[in-house]
Amino acid sequence: MRRKPRILIGKVGLDGHEVGARVVAKALADAGMEVIYTGLRQTPEMIVRTAIEEGVDLIGISILSGSHMTFFPEILRLLKAYQAEDIPFIAGGIIPAEDVERLKEMGVKEIFPPETPTSEIVRFVKGLLAERP
Amino acid sequence: MTTMDPKKLKELEEAKRAWEEQCLKPALETFPERRKNFLTDIGLNIERLYTPLDLERVDFDYEKDLGFPGQFPYTRGISPTMYRSAPWIVRAYSGFGEPELCNKRYKKLVEWGVDEIVMAVDLPTQVGYDSDHLMARGEVGKVGVAIDTLRDMEILFEGIPLNKLKRVSMLGNSFGPIALSLFIALGERQGLRPEEFVVDLQNDILKEYVARGTYIFPIRPSVRVTTDVVGYCARHAPHWYPSTLCANHLNAAGAGSSKAAAFAMANGVCYLRHLVEKGYAVDDVAPLFCMFLDERSDFFVAICHFRAARRVWAKILKEKFHAMDPRSTALKITAYSHGGETLLEPINNIARITLAALAYVLGGVQFLYNASYDEVLGTPSEEAAKISIRIQQILAHELGITSTVDPLGGSYFIETLTTEIEREISEEFEKVEALGGAIAAIEKGYYLSAITEGANRRQKEFERGERVSIGVNKWRIETKPPYGAFRIDPMIETKQVERLSKVKRERNERRVKEALQYVREVAQGEGNLVPPSLEAVRAYATIGEICDVLRSVFGEYQAREYFSAKGS
């Protein structure tokens, strides 16, 4: 039998608002996934290393500090550098719509704005993981 | 005991029963109610109707529970005239980019008539990293203005003498002594003595370990860092407000307003006990605290929450600390008007913010600031910031809202709810006491479990549509969030780092070294951290340098690295 999907939920940078990250982590765990929450103040390097070491199937980053254009491209670059670009990367938080488009072009799979029902995130994650080889 | 005549009470009971039978029952058959229960966020059920019978039920007594404004237990307000003498302090929480750019916005705020500027500083500043630190990359000037040294403060307040405002403020939760010193030293540069202006700080570290997350040092040395600021002000600037006990962030994170207030009070009691142990008289330090309360879900609960909190605090100070000075028992309240702002149709947020502000005013707030309607998009635009201030000015000066003290006092509903909330806060406060106080409650995970439980409950209610958000989960039209967020130029980081290295080149390096050594010596001993911090700030030592010295003495707080939540 296939093991439970493993998800990494992380906070990158100095942003200390973690309600969203915790709520999403709980919703994914309730949906039968194993969730690793990194806690605060992670660097892109720490996120990618943890993801690889823990063998996760997906990375989800919450960010409300406005620093996404620094951190997200860096996470994508590191995933490539570590030959782990097959780990899909999704995000949520306060991210202006114009940045959402740019980040999705760069390779972020989906970005969920505030007010997104967690059920929608769960559905998306399940769909994405179902595509796995 | 209520003041109602038992015979009259009996008659009223009968009359109510008759009304239910003859009037209510048939009406319910034709017009059934929309819901079975009208539950509030804090879990209290709101009744269909309140009468003197409810006051009897909660054992309401005018003299015991209300009394008069300006007197114990301050339910009706902390001063006898309240807004008839002066409306609340209109605050603006503002800051972005680097000091030169931000100074332009501050000048506008002054022009628009704010009483107080609360500096929003960026995250590197809040956690004691300079703008050139590796961890600061990408974060400089983002959620607030970047401050590295006194030089930044001089630029930020160029053309704005500190005494032109009624108060000036910064959060400074993890490094209160440095935040305070920055204002003292800035005052010196502007030729002002501490007696001539008023500083208020958030400087409440305990809540950072469970909500907000801008801690630096471990919990115990952090309590010293926070309380040293209060102790210093008690001796040198007793008219300042060096610490604000925050329920706001705890409620925002999910605790619910009653628990959030109880936790904030427990945190305050922890600081007070620490100060008393250090030899301060309670009446020398208690008046310097205020409390940042918050209730964003229910309009009437917000009003009653403030009235109830004043009562609980007054009793704690009187019964547990034997405070004699009325300024110790009278709880000064700060609030932030917001609640359920949405990304979709953001202009609607003006209505939400206005109503939140009105509730706080009806609850007797002292210091108020409003969210900006576009805050959910990012840093507030100039127009949105101005509207936030105008809303407060309209409430204060139009419509007669401020003409009488505690206008809702005596309402059957308001008084019943106030008493019920008072009991909730008191009971929760006693639970924390029984656990061993605030630090124990944090270490045992008690605060965090209450917060997490509430956050998950709110999310579920929202998804089931029980928590209505107009334009989002009801009558939704727009599907995509709007464009056009206010943006911070990425060049700001470069500019700020250049300014920092210029300050470092030009300052007297020997003086900096000596001052940092003085910080180290005091930190290693028992002395107050403000005087050495002030020396270091005056010498243009950076916030990061001073924090590094403190880190080397106190260590750093290690948050739980990660946990696995296994699905069932």
C-alpha cells in the first residue's frame, strides 16, 4: 500500500503570523496527510533541505510579509539546484494578484489568497498528488 | 443583590410569561427565527430579549457593578467626563520603506490631525537584525520602516518635533530598552527633555511566544528586558506608557476575546510581580501599563468586553496587589478597529472599520487606531490611511456620539452581557493562575492550544457559511482579487544598507565599543538595561549590535522546529 502523502508546511523569512499555516496544516492532516510544520524563521535553504530530507511530496509556504518575490524564486532555484524540482510548491498569504501571475509563470503551482476555504486547498493538493507517477 | 423590589419582579416574570404565550408563540409560527441560537465568537448565546429579569439572573447591582465613571470598578469609564473633556487619542500605525520616504507620509499624518504616530517598523528591526544582515534580505522596509540606528530616527522625524504629537510610539516588543532609548535620544537631538513629550511602547514580549513571533531571547530574560523599561520609566518618565498588555494578537490568532484578555492580564500580572520582586511599589509601576483589547466578531460583545475588562483589572489590582492609587486600578485601553476585512470589494472594509471603531468608542477606549481599508492588500495607500483617520475624527466630532459618558450603560442587554463576560475573563484568568501564571501557561502549551482550537473553529464556521463575509461567502460577485497594491521599491534595501554603512564609517568607534561593553556588563548583572542601551544608541550603535551583545549573554529563544500532525 502506498504511504500517506507527506506535506511540508513552512514559514519563510521573519514573518511571525502563523495562524494560516497552522490552520492549513491541520486541514491537510485531517484529510489524511502527514504534515510537517517547520515553525518560524526558515530560510529558503532550510525549507528545501527539510523537504528533501523528509522526502515530502509537496511544499506549502505561508507568507504575509510581502517578501515573496525574494523568497519564492529562491526556493524554486534551490529545488532545481538540488534536482528536486519534481516536488510541487504551493503558497498562500497576502500576495498581490500581479505577483501571483508572475510566480505561477516561474513555477509555483498555485497561490491561495486570504479567505480561501481550506477544503479548496485540500482538493487542490489531492488533485496534484494524484498526478504523481 | 439587585435593587428591584421582589414583588415587582414576580409581576414582571408573570408578565413575561404571558407575553411569550400570547404574543411570541403565534409570531414564531408565522415568522420563525433565522437560527436556533445566536452564538457569539466567544461562545456566549445572545438571548431574544433582555429585561430586568436578566439583571436579576446575573445578580446585577448598580453601585457594586457600575458605580460612577472615574471610580472603582470603572465599568462606565476611567474618567468622570470621558470624551466630553477630550476624545480618545487618534493614533495612526504607519511605516514603510526607509526613513526619508516614510517621513513624507508622517508629515501628511500630522497635517491630517493625528494625535499619535505609531511607528510600524520592518521585521528585521523587530527581531534585532540590521538591514545588512543575511536574515534581513528581502524584508527591509516591507511591513514597516527600516530602523538601524538613531540616525534613522532623526530622518524619520525630521520636521516633526516629538512634542508636536500627543504621543509617539513604537512596538519594540523584544528590545524595549533600545526602543525607549531611541526616543529619549531623538528627544535630545530635538532639544526636548522626557518631560516635554510622551512615549508609548507595546513592549509586551510574552504574547510573542504564542502569537506574532517577534521574540529574540528566551522567556525569562525577556521578562526582565520588558520590565526594565517599565522600571526605568517609573523613576524617570512616569507620564510615559512603557508597556501595553496585548490581547489583540492573541484574539486575532484564535483565542477569542475573553481568553485573550485573561491571558494578557496574566502576562501583565507576571510583569507586575517581577517588578514588585525587584523592589518597586505597585502604585509606582501599575499606572504605566495599558491594555490592547480586541473583539472583532460581535459589535455588542466588543462594547461589553471593554467595560468588563476594566472591572476585572480593577479587582485584580485591588485584591491581588492591594493597589491604592486609582491610576493603578483604572485600566487604560488601546484598540485597533478592524474586523473581517476582505480582499474582495475592499471599499466595503470602510464600513467594517467604522463599526468596529464605534463599538470601541461606546466601550470607552483611550487610544484608538483604525485599519486601512486596503490593508489586506499590503501596505496602506495614502488615501486609505487618510480615510482611517477621518473615520475617527467623524466619530469624535460629528453626530453627538461623545456627548455623554457610557451612553449604553443601564441597558438590560449591555449590563447582562458585561457581567457574563466579566465572569468568563475572571475564570480564565484564575485558570492561568492555577497553572502557575503566564510563563507556566506558555511553557505548558496552554495558551497555544486555546489559540489553535479557536483558529480551527473560526475557519470551520467560515467554510460552513455560519461566519458571514459579505461579498466573499455571501452575495459573491467578484472572483478575482483586485490589482494595484501599494508597492515597496526593492531599491530601498540598497539605500538603507548604504545609509547604515555610512553611519558606521562616521561614528566614533571607540565610544561604540565602550557603550556595548557597558551593555554587556549590565546584562550580566542585575542592573537596569535602559541606561546602557541609551549610551549605545547615543553612540550610534546599531539595534543589531546591541541585540547581538544581549544574545551572547541571554541566548536565543528556540522555537519548536517542526512537528508532525498525523491525520486520522
